[in-house]
Amino acid sequence: MNDKTRHILECLGEDARISHEEIATLTGLTVDEVSKTVKDLEESGVIRKYKTVIDWDLAGDENVYAIIELKVSLERTIGYQPLVERLYKFPEVRSVRLLSGQYDLSLTVSGKTMKEVAFFVAEKISTLEQVQHTTTHFVLKTYKEDGVILHEQDHVTRLPVTP
């Protein structure tokens, strides 16, 4: 990947709504060069989707989010791919990541209630043959999402602790 292509991707990564004209001004390319490069990146799968970062708390969303860590056992010849494909097909699963360290996979899941998420983990994830152990962390508040600070003005004043 050349520097111009990387610069185009960085511009789109910062603001998916940026115009090709603005990108051309920032990169020194022509609008036609930017449009062709973006089209090529979309067709090759480098650009997968354009995304908006939404402050769901501010929007009044009632969903609950959780991060589920999985310890799994695999057959040597198969690897992670079949299990990962099964996991990401669940509509509750927002992301799946391969990890280093104590756990093998991390899932971000959503549901209407904590109970719904807990039942999803207990009934759909924990019952999979390869899953040895799960740990669920419920997200209480998101302060930064995809590089965007969501709650900058939240200043919590705590009472001083005195003996």
C-alpha cells in the first residue's frame, strides 16, 4: 500500500462522510484519483463498511453490552475458524476477536437485559463443544468508542474519604 492510499484510508477512518473533494485537497490527488482509489478499495474488500459512532446512552438505548472471554479447546487440524464462524453468525454477537494470553477469544454481545445476555451465554455459547470456560464482563459505561470520546463532560465529584 502506498502513502497516498494510506492517507485516503486514514481520512475515511476519521470521518466516513468526508467528500472525495476534501480528501483530494488533503492528499494532493485529483478527485478522480481519489474516487478510483476508493472504488478499488471497496471492491477489493479493504473498505468493508462505512460506520457512524453513536452514543447509545445519549440516544436512550436500552440495550446491555457485555464482553465475553472464552477459553476453548481445538482440534489441531481445524484451528479457530469453524468455531469463529459459528459464533459470529449469532445476531447477539457484535464482534469476535482472537486473543493472546489466558483466554482465546473475546466476544462483544448485546441484549435487551442482563438476564437476556446471561441466558444467551449459558444456552448458546457455553454449550458449544469447544468452549471450556467463559467469563462475562457487563459494560457499565462506555467512555470512548472507536477513537471518539463520548463522555468528556462527565465530571463526577466524589466525597473525600476521611478516617
